[in-house]
Amino acid sequence: MAGPAFDQREGYIWYNGEYVDWKDAKLHVLSHGLHYGSTVFEGVRAYGGEIFKLKEHTDRLFRSAETLGMKVPYTKEELIEQQKDILKKEGLTDAYLRPVIWRGSELMGISAQANRINVAIAAWDWPSYFKPEDRLKGLRLTVAEWCRPDPRTIPCHAKAAGLYMICTLSKHKAENDGFNDAMMLDFEGNIAEATGANIFFTKDGALHTPVPDCFLDGITRQTVVDLARRRGIEVIERKIRPEEMADFDECFLTGTAVEVTPVASIDKYSFKPGAITTQLMDDYTNEAHPHALAAE
Ligand SMILES: Cc1ncc(COP(=O)(O)O)c(C=O)c1O
């Protein structure tokens, strides 16, 4: 996305209870969140001025913080109101919101029991960029070398910064090799997810998607499962081996950022965005921003 660097934008960021000038929303280099990964965050979208699944995202933010032992110094209701408020203050309608919570710089070391729990929310303009016909071309993915770790080794259901280290490594490698993204296997070699989105396949009119037992059960994933079931499409959540990709017809990713985005290939396996993918893309658009289709 072109535009000024993210620390050089105009506007305000809500930071520990007050609005600060965007360019002044800084933290100290000795922040625990930076050195030891004690940071959790959300990625939320607003369409036509309405924040989609705001409660679900805020619930997950609090669950993530709790998993990392961080007591959020605000209530859920306060942060829900704050997210609505920042949209209004910034005059945004189609936007991305990034709430973030991290341990501060009072003590430097692994133990940081008394460090301040900081909370900030930034929001910026983010319309849906891609026309449906462009998105239907599909993404090209490659299988990552890094895999999603054993759930006994990391808090895999928290949206925590530390879990993204292998995602960035995998995505960089994929991009450098000419792909759009990487698909990660889990520690047992099953298909897991992309670097910032969940994955679905279709076979004989049914949806197949990995059980989210060692990665994020995305809010978009849950929405799409629900939309598919409402359409009478069977949804099978199970362990999926990579060799099975030879027998799948369609493939798509789901996530707050990518919404429902078709995948054209994963290494040697090709998929053709078809009826189920296009149906669910439309259904998701209708669910998330019902006015968009009417306006086209
Ligand atoms: C690693 C990862 N998996 C899945 C998702 C999809 O989650 P959601 O649909 O809640 O945005 C995301 C995006 O937040 C993600 O970063």
C-alpha cells in the first residue's frame, strides 16, 4: 500500500487513555513488548462506518492479553466505545483498526510482573482495493519451510506478536521467490494456514478446512463456515495432508485483511476459483458491508 510511512501520517492515535498526535505515538526502545514479545493485537475492519465483528475482535483481544498474563487496564466496553470513537474522530468509514497492548519499559528482563500494560488504537483508511474480477485470478502460494509449532510450545490461540516471527520469515521467502504468500504446514505435516489468513478447499461441493488446533481460529473463518452452512454447503473440519491438494477443486483464504480471496495455485497444485468461492465472496461482502453490492 503506497502512502506515507506508518510513523509519518496525519491524525491521532489513542494511547493510554488520550489522543496523541499520530507522529508522537512512540514507545521507549527498552519496552518489554519489543524485546520479549509481550504484545498482543487485533486487526479489525470497518465498512461504511460500521466496525465488523467488533465484539468478537475485542473479546479475542482480551483473551489474548489474558493468555499472556496481561491485565488490560480498561473494560471491554470502554475499548469497544474507543474503537468507534476513533473512527468518528478520524472521519473514517472504510478503515482498518489496530488495537495493540504491550508491556512497557519499567523493568528490563524476562520477568516483568510490574510493568505497565499499555494500550493503543490506531485506525486508517482502508477501502476494499481489489475488484472481484481481479481477485478471481487467485493468489499464487508456496509451502513454507517453517511450520506452525506444537500447541504445547506456544499460546497458539492468542493473536500475539511473537507468533508472527515465522510468518514474516515465510512470507518474505515466498515473495522473494515470486509468490504472493506462503502456506504453512503444522508440526505434524498437516495443512495449517497462510501467514495471516486461514485456508479452505472444496471437493465434490463440500468445504474442507483444517481443524484450528494449533493456529488462530479466525473470526472470518468462523463467519465463512457459518455462511456456508446457511447455504447448505457441507463444511468438514479435519486434518488435511498436503498430498490431498491434488484432489481439491477450489481453494481460498479467509481473514479480516484478505476477506475471502481465491488461491490459484500452491506450488505444483492448481485450483480454479469456482461456484463455491464466488458464492462465499458475495455472501461475505453482503455480511460485512451490505451496502457495497447495492452501490455497484
Ligand atoms: C496467522 C493468522 N491466521 C488467521 C488469521 C485470520 O483471522 P481473522 O479472520 O480473525 O482476521 C489472521 C488474521 O488475523 C492471522 O494473522
